[in-house]
Amino acid sequence: MMIKNSLACLTLSLSLINWTGNDTGTDRIYGGFYTAERISNLRANCDIFEWAGKQRDVVIERAKTWLAKSDEELWAMVPGQKLPRTIDVTFDRLIPGSKFIGCLICGDKIRKFGNYPYDPDCENKPWKLTCPSCMSVFPTNDFEKFYLSAIDEHGLFDPEKGDRSLLFNADHPDPDDPLYKFGVDDGSGYNDQNGRAHRYIGYYTWKYWTWLNDGLEALANGFIYTGDKQYAHKAAILLDRIADVYPDMDWKPYADRGWYHSDGGSMLGKIGGSIWETGVAQQLADSYDKILSGTKGDKELYAFLQQQAEKYELPGIKGSREDFIKNVDKGILYTALEAVLSRQIRGNQGMHQMTVATCAAALNTEPYTTQWLDWLFEPEGGAIPGLMISRTDHDGTSDEGAPGYAFIWGRYMTELARLLGDTTKYNRNNIFRDFPQFVNTYTAAYRMSVLGIATPNIGDAGSTGLVSSQANPDFMARGYSFTRNPDIAVAAYRANGNSAEGLGRDIFSPDPEALGREIRQTGEKAGPRPEGGYLMSGFGLALLESGSGRSGFALADNYGRTKMHAHPDLLNFDLFAFGHWLAPDHGYPEFATKIPSNTEWTGSTISHNLVFVNGQPQKDAWGGHAVFFKQLKGFGAFEIDGQKAYPELKVYSRTMFLIGGSNTGNSDSDAYVVDIFRVAGGNDHVYSFHGPPGTIAITGLNPENQKTGTYAGEQIPKGVWTKDFPVGYSHLYNVKRDQDPPVQFMLDWKAEAGYRGLTEKDDIHLRMHSLSQSQDVALAEGDPPQNKPGNPRKLGYVLMHRYGTDLNSTFVNVIEPYKKFPFIKSIRRLDKVNGPEIAIQIELKDGTIEYVLYNSAGQNSMQLENGISMNGTAGYIKVKDGKVIKGILVNGSALKYGKMNLKSKGVITGKVIKMNRELSGGGWLITDIKLPADGSLNGEQIIVATDSQRDASYTIRNIVRENGQTKVYCGPISFVRDFKGGTIEVRTFTVPKSYDQGYLYDFEEGAQFRITSHKVWTRN
Ligand SMILES: [Zn+2]
Ligand SMILES: [Zn+2]
């Protein structure tokens, strides 16, 4: 990596700010990305390959209406600062109480159409929004007439100058009609009888700008695909006009009025909020880059621009290609750069960096392009090295706690790498050379998808019970093109349905199908996805699996970030069975803003399958730490320590088993989960769990209805902000409570028809067998977000409550997903119900008896009355026809029952004596003990003790003997977790201050490590 001293950095930043556009580079023919060679490859490929020809057809079709518009028409289409923008018609940040009031006619009914329910047709129905629920059309006035009456001498809308006599309801033109002013919007919104504004035009204009920018892009594509300069001509008119107005665009005045946009609460932005503006500016710069070569010699264009400038008394000189380039360089590229520096453009990490990179590429003028790109790699600039190290984990995901958000960084860095590599021949910084562990970003989404098909809905991601994979085969193919890493090719092939069809096509390349051929070869050799789960200790996800595809079972336990777009949900789990999520997370909140249903419910701890402690939500944490992890065929188990989420507790730890379901040989096609949640410390513990939406059958409890109120109390109505009661309790309604519950009871959720495509005859259930003592158990209902398509109306919760001083709780539950008929006949706890030892006897309908054993004090022997004994952490015994037929021991020395006498060496422990301290070279460490180099430990986890926030657990890829020592290779990762030298705040993000004072690590040399051991015994 290039490490520059801070003086040089300062100089660079200053020179960036001082660049205000000059004559340098205004004679250039091409933008930086769309070079002569790439454009000519593209056009040739469209003639050679059918798929490329089809792309060209689509491009031509999309640009058709835009190409048909006259120059004057296009020029006049660009609005200025005084045409207001917002992304919500009624949301008001300044008003206390309800932020949303829905549709003027049908109210809340519009909410089920999502966060952005109106989708105007700018081409055919200008200035109108149609409610998708009641089909009412607003505003009621002919806004276009008013708009045209308000165009000032510079060609821009100024509402002050408009003819206000045009502001009336077109269907009620009589001034004495009480509806004369109803639904009328002059741009600032229609105020209803309660004084609440409905900003139809503001919302329309947000969509209008998107449409305009897409139109520009359609024209720009039309040019590079066809070479017809008419497209470039039309695009240039839009670009030049946008460059006129863009410097003055400012979202803040609208934010100050309480209007809503994607500004992350900063109130800053340009056309729109600062977050989405990153994409707006990128799209403008990219279109510019595309069309530049098509504007050469277009005298008519420059004459037109000159004529408009004279007619509308515009500042600056127009009339030549140089003038045009100068105007767009300054009005768009430099303006965007300046807006990034001033935070008017600032998105999730990676987004504004990409804006600068795209502008730098389009500028294609030295020394500025290189300087702008250098800025990206400075601590106080784009801070990419700092973010790569301190905010990215070894799974290639970022510090965001929700899958979609956690992938943003990788996606933008990929775009950046493409720009740096393919375009500018920029070589001072190189993503893949300088940050080798970044390679893992390409497979992260695929690895996160259980059974290769469903990404768990964690944090602000997806929606309630949504089954979909965020793995994008094209993205992986792109990653493979940069790295030639075979793991990526294999993942791309599998995620693409075990095919390379259509993958890796680079239409700009001289041989656009070369990559696809390579991916097919590698993918075919590797074959389909193997069965079984794994640990993603970088992101923080423990996956247990059994079977494969939609008929498989999967348990996903999230133990990553509880901050950023996460929920405070460390150790939350969901269960995938019969093609559905059966203990579903709420997913993306109703609105990503501060309203009770988000902040205090969807984004609360109690709405998750977790133990809620002391009435307090979990704290912000990077993640939990694996204690052990084991996945075998038909048997998986792990324990994750989540104490970082409740630092005041002594223990906050979850141990889970997924047993059965492997579909191998026998009738073993059912699977169940054992959940052991241990909490020590605090005075109030609530184990919260919910199954799929639907009815709950109760066995063994006698709950009494609470007549009014919520879980927060009889006097506390549903949905109110927290005050003197724990967060989330007011969202649990229809409460029933058993004040004297038994240790053992059973709840049976029947997934309702309509839930994510289920029908009545699917008959899918989830049974929970509770096996621990609570002081009271309540059942209640809670609503997931109501504005996401497919979300259920409500979910049924169970809340097992324990209280006292310095509590020590172990919540034990067996969770049984089944179709039509349950397969578990009976369950019994064989232990003393209050010690560290858990022993559960599970009798199946087919007569099989299984024992699941867990001993948190693993060094002590566990002795059961029926003769079972175990020395170890976890065990499993299967008995058929009175005979032991299988036994599994994890991290133990002995497991005995009947004729089985299983012995094992127990957990493997030792010390790390040396490790790779660099970013490159992969994650390797040298151990003080000799480990087998025969491949027997490949795939196992080596769990290194650490005081760091990060989980120092790594999958062993290979073990070799080198110079008489044991070297463990953990794949293309790095143990570096941060830069030394402290932090600074840049654009409101905390990032490392300098890159030249060395690194901090996940763990240190000398640390103890453990490798989970196991032994399987089968009767022969
Ligand atoms: Zn409506
Ligand atoms: Zn959640």
C-alpha cells in the first residue's frame, strides 16, 4: 500500500478544493472510462453476439421517447432549486405525534403499498400522483399551467412569479364551490383541514428528477451502443442545462421545513438527500463520460446552447465544445466533488467515494484525475485503507449489521476497482493488491444464504419471512474477473443454478465470453453445493444445516453487529424449514426513521428470539464470540458467547443444536432444534420467542386474558412511546398470562395460509416444547412492519419471565418444525433443572429415543440415573429398539451408555507462537503443539482467545509441517483489524488517523487456542 505522509495529504486536499474548473483538459475527446477501444469493442460485440444485440435493442427502445424530444423541450425540462423535492408526501419531521397521515382520501390504506407508494408516469401523466389504493389523483389543479406561468427570465420555476389564479381544483372551477381549493398544490403542498401538508408536487419532483436522469442515461447509452451522434447531442443538452443549475441545488431549505429525504438526519443534500445524491451525481458523471466523444464537431449543439444562454441571460460563455466541457466539468464533476467535501453528498461508506471516483474518471484530465483518486486513499479523504482495515471483517462484509447494507462496501469497492483498473491505469493504490482479504467480499452473500437459497433477514434487511438470496452471480463473476480466485468461480456457478450461462459477460471486452467459459470449467469440476453449515465469524453468523435446497433445514444464529443498520439482536435466530422461515425476523422497518414501531419494536431486543435482560435493550457491539462449532451430517451444534451485548452480565450465551433431517438412508427426514440460553446476572430475564404467523395451540398452560392494555401494563395502550416501562412492551398486545406456569408446556404455531405463499393444505407447524421454570409466561401479539408487501398482519409471541436478585437462568426449549403430523412423541428433562448440566430425552413417534446432552462445566463428568455418562461439552445418543445405535461427543473425553463406550481426546488446545502480521500472505499461524497435517482438521474452527471485539475464530483450510513446526492456514484472510495511532472523525465517520504506525490484530501471539473435537460412534 502507498503510505504517504500527512503533509503530502494536506497538500493534496487543498489542491482539490482549489480546483474550481479551468481550461485544462477541455480539448479531450473521450471520458476516462468509455475509451475509444471499449466503445469500439462494445459496438462490434453487438453485431457478433445475439445477447449483446438484444441489449442494444433495449437501449434503443428506452431512448426512443427521449430522442424524439426537441432541443428546446429537453432544455426546458431541467428544473432548478425552487421546484421542491421530498420522498414522502405527508411525513413531517417538525410535527410532534404521528409523522405520517397517509392518503388524503383513503388514509392508512395506502401504507400497504410500501414506503414510496406513488409511482407517477412523468411522460404521460405529468405532475400527477395516483394513490395506488383508492386511485385518487392529486394535485387537483393543473400544475403544469401554473409551472409554465412561473418560469423566470433565466428559464427556471419561481413560484413567487406564478399566476396564482391558476391554483384551483380543475373539477370544481367555481370559486364558491367548497372544493375549489381542495387538493391544490402550488409546489409547497396542499394543507388539509388539520393543517397537515400533502406535498404532491414535492414527491412528484423527486421522481421526476430520477426520470430525467434515467432519460439522460438512456440517451448516453443510445450513443455508445449505436454511434449515432444524435443521442449524444440530446444528452449534451440535458447535461449542459443540469450543469447550469446543479451548483445551486440544495436540499437543506426543504429539510429545514421538516420535509423528508434520504439525508440520514443530516438535513444536507443537493437535488435530494445526501445519501441518494451519491448515486444521482454518479449517474450524471457516467452519462457525461459516455457521450463526450459524440459531441465532437456538433456545431448545431453549441449554437443552440449559445442561443439559449443569450435568450435566458445565463452567466458564462457558451458556443463551443470547450465551453460545454468546461461547464459540465465545473457544474457537475467539480460541484459533486465539492459537495462530497462539504457533506452535501455523503452516503454509506463506499457511496461517496464512488461518486468522487466516477467524477475523476469522467474528468479524465491530469493531474486532477490522479489527485482526486489519491484523495480516496487518504485518512482525511475517502479513507479507503482505514475503512478496509477497521470497518471490514474477514468475510468481506462491513461494519453494518444487516446483510444488504454490509454488502454495500464490497459493491462500491468493486466498482471502484473497475474504474481504477480498467480505465485510468491508476496504480498508486490497488484494492486487490493492497487488501488481499477483500477477495472474500464476493462470496459473502452466497455464503450467508442458508442452503444456498435464503439470506437470513437480519437487521434492516428483507422483510418478515422473506425467502430470497442476496447472492448475485454477476457480482461474483466480476470478482472472479479481478482475482481469478476459484472459490469465487465455484460460488458464482452454484448461485447461478449450477450453470455459467450468461455469467461474466463483459460487453466492453474483445472476448466478452472468455470469463464465462472459465467459470463453467471451474464450476463443473467442483459440482453442486455440499451439504452442511459453517461459521461466518467475520460477519457473525452461525449456520447449521441439514439436507439441501428447499427441502433442507437450516438454523441461522446471528452474532454480528448490533449497531448501524442492525437490530439489537445479538444471538437471535431464525429457523428455515419446508422452504420457509418459521421464526421470522421483522426485516426492514416500516420507515427508516424515528417512529415507535421502528425504534421501539422492530428495532428492539424483545421483538427478537432472545432473552431480554433488566428491561434494557442490548448494547452496541461488534459481535459475539464462538465458544465451539460443529457441523456433521444430521447433527450440528454451537455455542456463542454474546456477553458483549449485555456487558454488565456474567453470562449471556446461547447453545443450539440442529438434529436430524439429513435425508440419508433412513426415515430421518425430520429435524428439530434444541435451544439452551444461559443468562447469569441481572434481576429480570424475559425469553421472547415467536413462530410463524397463525394460530397458537396451547398445551400445559392456563393463561388468563389481560382485559386491556399491553405487556407494559393494563393502562398502557398499544404503540405508545416508552415511559417508565421497558422498550417494546407497549407493542405486545392481546396479552394472556399464566402466573404459575409449569416447567414443561407446549405451544404449536400453525403457519397461516397466505404467509409467503403457503396454502391451507401445506399445514406447516412449529412446536415449542418449553423445558424450564419461569415465574410467569405470557402470550401476546405483535405487529411486524405493515407497509412491506407480503408481511403478515401480526405475529404470536411467547414471553417467559423470571425475576429476582442476581438471577441465574437457563432457558431450555426444543423446537420442532413439522408438516401435518408432529414427529416428537414426548420430551423429558433428565437433569436437575437448575445446574450447569442439561440432559433431554426425546422420544420420536417411530420409537426412536434420542438424548441431547450439554454441560457448560465441560470438565466435570455428567452422570444420569439411566446410566448415561458424559465427560465433555455436548453429546448426542440415539437409541432404537432398546439399543444404542449412534453416539456423538463434542469436546469431550468419554460418552457411555449401554454398549457404547466412546472415548475421545477432547478439545485440542495450544498456543499461537507466531502469526502472519501483514495484510498479504493470508491468515496463517504457527502453533506450539503438533497438529495432524493429514487433512483431518480441514474445515474445523480454530478459536483463538482474544480481548478484541472481533471473533478470532477461523476455518482451518490446511495444516502443514514446516521446519519442524505446525503451520495452520486459515484462507485468504488477514488478522489485522485496525491501524495503530488513534482515530479522527471524517464526514461524521470515525476512521483511523494515520496509516504509518502499524496495525492492531484480532489476537496476539501467545494467545491460547481451541479446536473443537468430535467423535462419532455407530453400532455396526
Ligand atoms: Zn388513497
Ligand atoms: Zn430484527
